[in-house]
Amino acid sequence: MGERKSISLPVLGQVSRRTAMKGVGATLGAGAFAAAISPLRRIDEKVTAEEFMQRHYKELSDSDKRDVFTRLEAQAQDEYGADVSISDPRPIPGTLFVYAINLSLCNGNGKCVEACHRENNHDRATNQSYIRVLEMPIGTMDMEQGNTTYDHPVPAEGKFYMPVQCQQCQEPPCVDVCPVEATWQEDDGIVVVDYNWCIGCRYCEAACPYHARRFNWKKPEIPADEVNPDQGFLSNRIRPEGVVEKCHFCLHRTRNGRLPACLEACPTGARVFGNILDPDSDVRWIMENKRVYVLKEELGTAPSFFYFFDS
Amino acid sequence: MSQASTHEHRPQHWMSYPRFLSRSLGLATDGSFGFYAWMTCLTAVFLVGANAWANQVVQGMVVTNMTDHVSWGLYIANFTFMVGVAAGGVMMVIPAYLYHDKQMHDVVILGELLAVAAIVMCLMFVTADLGRPDRFWHLIPGIGRFNFPISMLTWDVIVLNGYLLLNLHICGYLLYTRFLGLTPNPRWYVPFVFVSIVWAISIHTVTAFLYAGLGGRPFWNTALLAPRFLASAFVSGPAFIILSMFALRKLARVPLPDGPVHTLVKIIRITILINLFMLASELFTEFYSGGAHTSSARYLYFGLHGFNGLVPWAWSAIVLNVIAAALFLTPAAMTRMSVVTIACALAFIGVWIEKGMGLIIPGFIPSTLHEIVEYTPSLVEWKVTAGIWAFGLMIYTIALKITIPIFSGRVRDLARDPE
């Protein structure tokens, strides 16, 4: 404090030198801050106004959905050079989808992993897929003894193979933890994600006991001719960067009477898929006649994904 | 002095509140060379962090070293730790308001201001961790879709913001009335103080429940997590307050009494032992029973299948906390400032490791399919983290800069002083 020297500024008139210095400091600071966050000016390349304002899937009317799908199709054309069509098949009443895998047949060839990669427009650079296959020594069910990165000819002596993907739990912990209801379970048991609503907190990724969820750490790269044009809004459309995704039992296929891509690709016949509510379905027969088990049953997640052995 | 006359002419808030704000702005920006140097350094670090964050937003979370296996890292580690520091301030509030410790009452605002700065840091760490910060509004009740009460994260949004508002109100009200030269009316702040005591416990409990509620992560899925969080919060918070009181005395020549420091040391003597005891209890359960559920703890303390990235961190945390506990228990902790300073610094760093990287990362290693992918933060993550710390320290410094002259009576609203 004490004596105050004052100087004259053209706009402000008489101000103390200290006040003038503060003004200079504040201006410099604000300028430096603007410069520091200037990369954010490129944000409009990532997020358009319509995208920013888009409501949650469940709040979209049919005409809203048409607008959104058209916009996303144009975006796919623009950013990937691909001519895609986005649809929104709804659950079929009286359907509860169940998957069963015959571990006596699975030989770890990994065709399901590849098929998922292609079907679901996964990032080519990271070779992403919703399926991981564990190679396990015969004689244990302890996953700690498993290995997901084997690259030798299969089946290897003394090993069995266990593919793991989203178990479509009936008590899904990932849905409970989501703070914004960006993920939910549909009537046919499939847990889906609204990729335009997810805020990317990754709490669901921490909550999932089966490592079923993936995060888009960057924008997926897919060559135009490899983009799968048959896309579902809640399933395999190209995902935006910064959101979580997961296996959706290929709902854009299965709700239209087709089988999941991983099943079609399996050369061993280990994979069985169907509606458990249908008394004549294969999955129903397996449930009634085989001794099936689920992964981590003690967690109470009640998976719709079953494993069994023939012998 | 002018107390007798105050009830006659009630303050005209629409005039005196702007004066309070402008005087606060003046206080916040007036200072010695040392003050300006400190603030300039903090600004520089903050700007580096802001720039790193802006780049992260534009380029995507790929600039971090997090993966689908270790999907939370340095940001959430620091978030967790800072919730503890925010809650730790309550260890001043309880003696001041429940036990009527007069000296503590005079300085309790240091703890409340620390809570404000720490909560702001928490909110920044969470924002930095979001893949889509542009969709932040989806979290706002009423506008977005708030998954309350099922998602523990929505509870955390409520308790953290509520704690911030409570402390802003308490500090703001006390500062403003002191500025006016009035005696604060207990009706307008004491109820809030009592709510804030319970609320402080809640912020750290809810944050622990975020992790403890995940059945698929056995390392976090323990009932002991919330009590451990609180015990270590009541080490790190008071330790930071003691250090800042010493800094104020030494660097800013603020005359602060010894009593509150002694009280806080007495508190830490207990809490640091409780924290170590609960750690030991946790370790016994993990290692004596064994099995797959304990592989995270094995990874953390001894390494697993040749991966041991966190082992040096984990043991440093234990060593730091044990040495700090020993120092706090010596009689010198009551008499020698140097001993207390070292003990506080060691305990603060020890808890930062234990509750930060030492808690978050092993929750993901091995993964739920028992794969081992290790994690080391990227340069961008360190920059953003340093920037947020710098910003938090700026808030705390400025808050103290305004508060101390007003609380000591040196600064008053001259316009309404009759003299």
C-alpha cells in the first residue's frame, strides 16, 4: 500500500501504476489462456450443432429418427466415402435371445473374432473385436491360466478354447452404473448403447465382469470398400470417437431373422443362437438336455450366454 | 466497535455486496513480489495443462495411455485423492463447532476454503476423464437423463456439487459479514456447518461406493474401502492444512496460533494409525486366503507373472506412511515445526500414492478376463494433472489472500463505517 504512483492512460484516465500493471497482467493472462485452448476451435469438425442438441434415443420420435439416420448416412459418406443405410429394427415380441457355445467343438480358430471385426465396422488399425478367445489348459476352469494372445496352430495339445463376448446379463451391472442412461436392456435381452448419448466416463467398462465393453479411444479407421453398409442405429453403425460400445448380438441381423455374424463364420458348429422362449429352438433343447454353465455365476449377473461340453 | 449501531442501519446489500466483490478482487490481485512470482508459476503450469486438455479433446483419449484393460488412470486416481482432501477439512470443523475449540474456530475457514479448491479440482479431473466433455449436459438433472438413484456416479455428482455449494455459502457468508464489520448471525451459517460435517463424510463414502459396488472388481469390492478412504482422508486433509498454515506463517507472516496445529497433529496421530491398521487388515485377508481374487494385490505388492510396474509405488506408499506415523507419534511432533513439516509431507505423498495410482490401477490388473496390461500415464495425462493441481493451488491462494485481511479486521467496508 503506502504512497500510490499514478500514471495516465488514454481511456481510463488516472489509474495507479499497480492497477495498470494488473490490467496488463490480466490481458496477457487471458491472451495466453485463449492461445492455450485454441485447439478447441477445431471442435466443430467433430461435433455439429444437430449432433450436440440430439436427444436420447428413447426421446426421439419416428421423424426425429429419420432425420438422425439421414444425417449419419451423409456423415458416413462424407467421412468414410461409404454408401450406408441405417435402420432401427425393434425387438420381436415374445423373443429372448440366448447364445450357447459348445466348448467340445470350439477349436480356437478365431473366425468369430474376425467376422465380428468386419460385421461391426471395427477400427482396422487396432484390429478391434467384441470377442476374445481364451486358450485354457484342459483340467481347469481358472481364467487366470488362460491366454488370449496365442498365435500358434490350433487346437493345441492339452488345451480347450473359450470365446467370451458380452453375456447380455439379465442383471447387467454396466446398465446400473451408467450415470446418463446411455445404455439399457431391450425386451429381447440385448443390452444396447446410444452412441450419441454416451458421455464416455467408462464406468460401465469398469463395472463389466466379462471385459465386454470397448471404448473408442480414437475415431475408427475403415477403408470405404470394407465398411459394412447394413447398419443398425443401436448396433454396428460406425461409432463416434470417445464413446463406449459392445456386442449387441448383431441385432440388425438377428431381429430380421438372420444369425449373428460370429455364428455364421464359425466353421466348427460350436455356436448356437436362438430364442429361449421358443420351445422348439436349439438353444432351448441345449438348456434342457445339456449341463450348461455361465461365467462368474457367483456375481449374480444372470448371463444369457451359456457354455457346455459334449463329452 | 461499531456493533452497537449496526442493528439500526441495516446494510444495503445491493450496494455493499458489489463493494465486497471489488475489494476482494483488489485483495486477490495485490501482493508482494513473491506472491506474483508464485501466481505466475502456477498460471504457467495451468496453461500447459489447459493446452494439453484442449489437444486431448480434439484428438481423442488416444493421447492418454489408458486402454480397454486399464480404462481409468491418473485422472481418476487424482480425483479420488482430492475428494479425500476436500473431506479432510472437516477435521477442523468438528473441533471448532462440536468441541468449541476457540483457536480452531478462528482458523476453521482454512479447511472450508481448502474444501472448495479441492472440489473444484475433483470436478476438473472428472471432466478431463470424459471421452465426450461436449455431452456434459446429459448429466444435468432435468435437461439430460440422470440415472438416479441407481448409478453411484449420479450420487457423486450430487454430493460433490452440494459440498461445493455448502462451503461456498459458509465461506462467502462469513467473509461478507466480517467485511461489513458485523457479527455473523449463527442462523445463517451454523446449520449449514453441521450439514457440511455429515456431507463431508458422505462425499468420500459415495466415492468409495463407486468402486466398492463393482462385484466384478474384487480388489475394490470390499466393505473396508469407505472406512479406509475416510481414515486416509483424515490424514491427507489435515496434513495439507498444517503445511499451508506453516507456509502462511513463514512466507506471508500471518500470525497463526499453535493450538490448531497441535489439535490436527493429535488427530493425525490417531487417523494415520487407523489407516495403517485397516491396510494391514486388508493385506492379511488378501494374502492369507489367496486365490484368484487376490491377484490384484499380488500384482500391486509383489508383481504378477513378471509384471511389476506398481511394486515400487506400493512399497514407497507403505514406507512413507509408516515413517510419517512414527514421526507424528514422537513428542517432537508437538514441539518442532521441522518434524511436523516432514511428517505431513510424507503422509500427504504416501496417501496420494496409496489412494491414487495404488488403488485405481490394480483394480484393472489383471483384467476381468485375467489378462495383464500395464499402465503408465502419458505426458498429456501428467500435463493435464499438473495443470489442475496448479489451478487448485491458485484458487486456494487467492481465497486465502482475500480471507486473511478480512478475518484479521485489516480490511473493512469503509463506505459504511460511521467513524
